[in-house]
Amino acid sequence: MAQPNWDDLRVFLAVARSGQLLAAGKRLGVNHATVSRRMQQLEAALGQTLVHRRTHGCDLTDAGRRLQAVAERMERDVLNVGGDSAADALSGTVRIGAPDGFGLQFIAPRLGLLADRHPGIRVELVPIARSVSISRREADLVVTLGRPGQASVIARKLVDYELALYADRSYLKSWGTPETAAELAGHRLVGYVDDLVYTNVLDYTREFSSAWQTNIAVASAVGQLEAVRAGAGIGVLHRYIAEEHPSLERVLPSLSVTRSYWLARHESTRAMWAINAVSEFLVAEVQAVVRRF
């Protein structure tokens, strides 16, 4: 039995972590055919089948799971010995999934700084108004609304954030400013599309008023922000976002709710330098401005 080389093991780790040959190729910057050829070489060298190839991806065999543990130990050893040069050699693509508000308003403006610090990493940001699955490997790092409950997921709390009522000055000039929560019933209210709210964490409008009735429904946090900024009505906005816009005024400032962002990843990515680097960058950037939240 021939000994596998490190390049083949790197390809195998990418397949094991992404669950797909195509996704592994994108992570490594090579085409699907190259990944397939390398996997065949590795399986021939070891005399074992490492993955079961399915229509929509790959599952590790028992031999594959054993090899993943060995390869990850080798990867850690390479990093420990090689320092920055080894880290550069192990760089690749890191996909970040995040709620659209946090993704577009906080992460996106910092991607240039991330690229300056880690030029070997290609970052893909997926800011969408729904949850992103770690188990299906839709992203390497996922910012979640609340702590994930899956056993195979590693999660760390990023920050608590505050949500409050805001309106544009142009709206308040025309409609007046409510003095009590009960008076919200006489105003145009901006909120989510009820049947598209993908988590109970986002169902917070009735924490401001039990009689809340959304008049203008927008299925994303950024869309709600833009509607409120344009004078459409009063909306529940993230404080760290709303207070970046001077034309917005806080309404009923005694009312607010608190939620939490968590940063999650699959446990199989513990030893991946690029994902570790992006994770630490996001944590540091949040902590640098934690009072804004």
C-alpha cells in the first residue's frame, strides 16, 4: 500500500468537511475533475473506499472517518511547525452565512479589512433573511439568532443586541410622535411578513404592543430599515444599525427588546486555519464596538 501525499489529504479533508466534490473544489480553487481524480488516487493508495458518492453529495465511510481524524492531526502539526507560511498554504474559501441585517450592515463593510489581514482567504458572504444550515454545509461560519442546539455544532456567543422603535423625522412630522404603546395603533407600523418569519426570535413586535398590527410588511431587516428611513412608518430596528442614520429618531425610548447573535460552525472544521482566522476576526470586530449593540 502506497503512502498518501499531503496534497491528496488536503483534498480529502475538503471533501470530508464540505460533503461535496464540487464544494471541495471551490474551497481549494480547483475544478471538480481534479478533486475526483485526487480522491481516486488516495483511495487507490490506501486500498480503501473513503466516501460513498451520492446524487447530492458524499458521505464518509468508516475508513474515511478514521482518515479524517488522522489528517486533521497532521494538519495541526503542519500549522504548528510552519507558522504563517503553512497557514498561507492551507488558505482557501470561507463562506459566512448571516442574517441580512448583520451581514450587510456589519460584516460587509469589514470585508476589505479582512482581506488586508488575510489575503490568502477568499470570503463569500451570504446575507439572507432566513436561517443558513450548518449541517447541510451551506456555510462554514453561520451567525445565528440564538444558540444552535445541534450536537455537531460548535457555537460561541458574539454579542447581545438591542431592538427598539424608530421612525424618520419626516414621518413623525406628518403623523406625530406616540407617547404610549397604546398610541401605536394609530400609526403605520413596519414589520416582517408574518408567514415568512423563520424563527420565533424574530417575532418580537408584540413585545412592544400587544395590539401591534403591521401595515407595511417587508421580509428582511434591511428592507424594513429602508422603508422606515423613507418615512413609511414606525418600525422595530436594530439599534446598532438605526443609530448610524441621523434622520431616524427613537420612539418610546423606554421600550426595547434584547436578542443575541451566536457564531456557529460544524465541529469537523476545528482544525481549519482559514475558518479559525475568519472566526477570530469577526469576534474581535464585534468586541471593538460592543457598546454600539
